Amino acid sequence: AGLTSFSDFALASYVPPPVITSSPATLSGFGYIQGSGPSAEQTFTVSGVNLTSNISIAATTNYEISTTAGAGYTTPITLAHTAGTVASTTIYVRLKAGLTAGAYNGEVINITSTGATTNTVTCSGTVINPVLTAGTLSAFGNVCINTTAGPSSFTLSGSDLTTADVTIAALPGFTYSTAAAGTYTSTLSIPQTGGVFSATVYVKFTPTLVQSYNGNIAVGGGGAPSVNVAASGRGVNTPATVTTTS
């Protein structure tokens, strides 16, 4: 009743298609150090109109999703519609804990509802395994107290490091520098940009007591487990002697 033409009839019978909207379409930069995890959360939003069924959001093998920050991670997630509408909803995403070192890129979260075009969110991230290695430091041997021997040196190298400084811990009797002629200090912090790292650490030995100064120099930072560099030397106070022939 009330329709006066075919076009009026077509307009009255038109049913708009279901539509899902999500943003952003990509999330990147997920990551953590192997043995820790999960990664920090990131988010995207989902909404829908003219729906005939609920929205289903399914994560991939290595990513997990939730509607609550920091909790409730599972897959898939169902967003129930009310009269065909799902209001804008925040979805939290993180890279799962317990993964081995490597790249986890191009993994797709699918967002579906009957009759609607599937939306996707592509996730990328990396699990790293930072490693520091150290060379050896030659023994200083016997050194007169209150004098300085050296420098000697040892090398450092690293891979998959975070951007945290590489640190050289104190060991009594020993001081460090990154330059042979540089200023020597009892501890050392070496800035670095992450990833691959290499440096030479110069060491001087200044005993103040008649005793052995054997120990380990602890080297850490960059997210890697600490390594030890063995250091040894002895402070002596042997009186000078003069020998003459008869």
C-alpha cells in the first residue's frame, strides 16, 4: 500500500548489506626477549552495522586477543550484535609468551560476519635471544703496590641485543676504559644501539695492598645474560737490592 511505482517498491524492499569496520589494518613492533613474554599489548577497534550474525575475531597461532586489557586472552572472540549493530569495541593483541627466537611477521587476524566482507589485521613482531661474549684478559702478574700496570685488554661482542648499555662491573684493583689512552674508571657503561655489538675494553691494574687480586669482571647489559672475564694480578712490596762484586 502506498507504493506508486516499481522504483518505490524496489526502494522499500532494499536491505543494506552487513558491513564490518576495523582499524588499523596493521600492527607491528611486538616483541620480547626469549624466556620472557608475552609482548606488550597493542589495540585495534571493530564495529559493525546491518549485521545478520555476530562478529567473530580469530587470532593466528602466535598472537592472542582479548576485549580486556591484560586478561581474558583467547581465540576466537565473539562480539554479539544488537539489532544488527556492534558498537566500536577495542581489541587487545599481544605476541604469545614461550616462543623461540625469530620473526613472527605477516600473521593475520580475521574479522568475519555472515554476508560481510572479511576484515583483517596483520601483525608483525620478533622474539630475540640477546647474547654477549667476552675474550680473555692477560694476567698482570706481580706489580709493586701503589703503581699502575697496563693497559691490557679484552674484546666484547654481542648479537640480538636490546638498546640497554653494556656495563662493566667494579673489581678491586682494576680500572677500565674504551680507549687505551682514555680516562680509566672503576666501572664502565658503554652505550650501544642494539642488535650487533663489538668493543674493546682496556684494563689497568693498580694494587694498593700486598695480596692477590684475582677475580671475575662481570659484563652485562643489552638484555643478555652476564658473562665473566677472569682478571688476576698480585700486589708486591719487595725492597730494592743492589748486588756488587767482590
